[in-house]
Amino acid sequence: MSRYALFQMYGPFRQLLIERHEFYVRQARSRLLSQFGDIDGDAERAGKEWLERSGRHFDPDRDDEGAFYERAHDEAISFYTMLTEMHEQTRLSVVAGMYHEWDKQFRDWTVREIHHWHQGDKVAAKIWAQTNDNLADLFVGLRWDYRKEPYYEVIDTCRLVVNVYKHGKGNSLDELNQRHPGYFSSPFPNFHDLTRRHIDYQQLKVSDENITVFAEAITAFWKAVPENIMNDVVGDLPKWFGKAWLKDRESAD
């Protein structure tokens, strides 16, 4: 049997994937997240602006000056709360965009490499439809078990975070709470067990440090993709792949 590569990760393409990923992270920080650098100051200015606007209508014979200042303080607190919530949502959206791009690029690369030696739509469709674990099973059969690597544990945590952000309640929320409860703000900070029983998707939070850790894990993944996966290392492939392969072959006959 002749020996040939089933999958190839060319150096320039690998570098392009990494550069695009790191560009996204840099620009997200500089164009989006940097705008929340002074939430305290922004809230204070919002309170002063409200006072200036409303002060034009202040009537000392009718209005209570103290009530005006109290209302301005309330406006500042409200602005701070809403801007903080927007900051949290922006962080989560950055993480979601980063994760989904990695997921799509990996599946796209997998499908394109398979098309060099197998024609048919069934296998390609199955690649796009599989869970991450099922897709990993394919590469386990090709002697690349990236699930054992530290970077993949981080990426899988990122997956759970994104699923909770996108879907709210569900299996991902329960799994993330079980494995990494630190991603949820605590409604009962002094009662750990009680907190874990009352977690809600609205308590999901990620920090700037979390974004850095997720981003570095994705970079590490792309660096770890084997340059060549050869046909002579093929072991047991998952059943879903074999069934799709046979259907493509039947359609071609």
C-alpha cells in the first residue's frame, strides 16, 4: 500500500489561521473592551450631565435641591449598573465570536482535507453536524488524541461558556457549574453549596484574563495540529464516519 497524507497542515496556512485569530483578539480588546476602561468615571459624568440638564428647570421656590442631587446620584448608579452589564455582555460576545471562528475553521479544514481523497457530501455533512467529542473520535482513530492536551480542556470550557451565553439554561449550564463554578457570580458568596444549587445563566461572567486564557488555548491548538497525518496510522474510526463513507460510495456507484 502506498503511503500518503490524509491530512496536511501547511505552514503558511497554519500561520494564517493563527494570525487571523490573534488579530481578532487584539482588535476586540482595542476597539470594544477598551471602551469600558473607566466605568466609574463614565457613571460619574452621566450623573453630572443629568444634573446639568435637569438644573435648567430647577425652581428654588418649588423644588428640593437635595432631591435633585439624590436623583443625579441614582442616575449615576443606574448608568454604572447598565454599563457594567454591557461590559459583561461584550466580553461574552468576544468569547463567542472567537470560539465559533475556531470551530468553523477546524471543521472546514477537516472537510477540505478529506475531499482530497474522498468525494461525497455525506461525510462532509456529518463532519459539520458532529459534536466536538464525536469529531475528536475521528482524529483519535488517526492517532491524534487532542482531548488529552491541556489546551483542549480550556477550549472545551470555552465551549460550555459560549453555550450557556447562547442558550441559557440547559446541560451546558449544569456541566459548567459542576466543573468550573467560578464562571458564575455568587448570589450567596458565604454559602458555597447553596450557591451551586441556585446558579442561573444570568450570573455567567468572564474576565479579561479568561479571554486571554481561551485565546492562548486556541493558538496552542493550531500550533499542535500535525503537519501530516498519514494513511498508515489509521485505526478504528467512529461508526458515524464509516456509515457516511459507505453512503457516499453507494451514491457514487
